[in-house]
Amino acid sequence: MFRIGIGELIVILLIVLLVFGASRLPEIGRALGKAIKEFKKEVKGKDSDDKSAK
């Protein structure tokens, strides 16, 4: 669809830094990482449930 280049990423990171502040960024990163990990685990769990039901 659309591509995000390095320049756009830098602008997005600067905006996030200004909005949340440097002290909150590690906390936000950890929370986002945990959410992605849980999402992947649930998706894989649903796949294995579907296979075992057949």
C-alpha cells in the first residue's frame, strides 16, 4: 500500500518523544512488546485449536 521511509520514521519517533517524554518511552516499549507477544501467542493457540478439533 504505502511505504514508510527512514525520514518518516524519524519524524514519528520525534513526535512520540515530544508527546510522551523520554522517561516514559521504555515503559511504552515494554508494554507494546508484551502486547505483541500475547497477540502472537493467542493467534498460534487458535491455530493449534483448529487443527486439533478436526
